Amino acid sequence: MEAELKYRGRAVTGADLEFIRRLIAENPRLSRRAMSEKLCEAWNWRQANGTLCAMVCRGLMLHLHRAGHIELPPVRWVNPNPLARRNAERSKPAPVLVDQAPLESTLKDIRPLDFQQVRRTVEEKLFNSLLDRYHYLGYTQPVGEHLKFVVYAQDRPIACLGWSSAPRHLAPRDRFIGWSAEARRKNIRFLAYNTRFLILPFVKVEHLASHILGCMARLVPLEWERVYGHSIHYLETFVDPGRFRGTCYRASNWQYLGLTAGLGKDSRDNKPNRSLKEVLGYPLRKDFRRLLGELR
């Protein structure tokens, strides 16, 4: 049977819908959360590290519910505070105080730098707070696979970098890699997207940004494999040409691949609804095209 719809790359067929309806009918006492976990187990829908894709599954079931394909059980608990409900998906990080004394030095004098992957550690609050306060885009909680790095020099934080799962469709990158649609769906998890790069505003060190990017190219695949059980073969990012020139990326041998189409998720007429961004890529292996194009 042909797929009726797709959600985050997963095709949902008529048979899938019937299975979900039967699962709901047979388990009337389960909450929506428990139902999504049960569906993940039934489909063996797991991340590369074996964890159930429960959050994505909850989003899928809610999408099907709103579209009228299934009928989910009633929500069992609603926060009585409307403001809290509105901010449930994105609560503002609590501020964390850091040393704001100017750091004006040479790269040689502040090395070696200390790179800490802080996701799921006590230092994650520091990362969230610094981005929320000092990055022009602020902080948003990533979904899917992601890592958070804080860079320290002389025992004080000087930079933050966020990495997450790559966008599924990106024409300049897809042309550069040369993979098929099937290979992209299978191997997109081997790409990491640099969502945020912040050097704190009171840090003035020449060549610091490009040096950090060079170190990240070695650290990201190692940490990704440690956390998620698989490595990364390719890095990518967007640069807003209206704000930045992307000099540090280019100095670190990242390649300009083209411009985004400017189509946000809320574009309904296939017309640009946001500014165009430059797409920059950085292969981590010489045989990245072969690895990313494999269908085994």
C-alpha cells in the first residue's frame, strides 16, 4: 500500500494507521506517553544507540491525531498555569554568572584550550545560559541527536558550540555529496550540523575561532560515537551573509556550497519566507561520498 504521509522521514501507510488504532483500542488505560513508547517497541523504532525514538513518536501520534487519522486518549494532566504551558517547550535558561573581565591575548598564550562536551552534565546549564544571553539567535533546545561543547581557557569559559542532527533536505549539500534520496534517508545520521558558534563578547583573541573549528573537526566524530554509538563523516552549517562573512569557517577549509532556498517550515506556497543563508560543508573523510552513498 502506498504511504499516506511522511513524518520526519518516516512513511506511514494505511496498514500502519490500522495498527496504531488497534493499539490504542487494546490499551485504553495507557497515557499518550506510554502509548508512544509501546508503539516504538512494536515497530522497533530506535535511535542508533538503541534508545527508543519516543519523543519523535509522540510527535507523530499527535500529528496523526490532529489530522483526524487516529483518536488519542485524553490528556491526563495539564499545567494550570497558561504561561507555563506556553513555555513548556522552551523555558528560558537560568542565568549563570561568568568572569566578564576582558581577555585580550594571543592564541599561543591561552593554549592549550580545554574542550568539554557538556550535554547531560552539570555544565549544560552554563552552555544554555551563555547562548541565551550572548548569541543573537538565543538558545533553543535541540531535538534528536545533539552535542554541546564549552571551550575553556585559563579555567574560564570563552566559547560555546552546538551540534545537532542535519536537516533532511538541503539542495546544495545533496548535490555536493551526490547521494540518492534513499541513501540520504539512510545515512543522514552521519552528518552533524553546527547550530550555534559563540565566542563570548569580552574575548578578543586573533585566530581563535578558526582554531576552535579545527579542533572540533577532530572531537565531534569521537564524541558522537561515544554518546550515540556511531561516528560522523561530514559537518555543515549556515551563515547569514547579511550579518557575517563566515571568515573563520573559510579559514578552516569549510567549503561554500550554495544558498538555501529560504523556505521555512511554515512556507505554504513554496515561496521564500526567510533570508537566504550560505551553506558551508566540511567532509571529515576523503571517502565521505562513498560512505554516505552506501545502501548496505
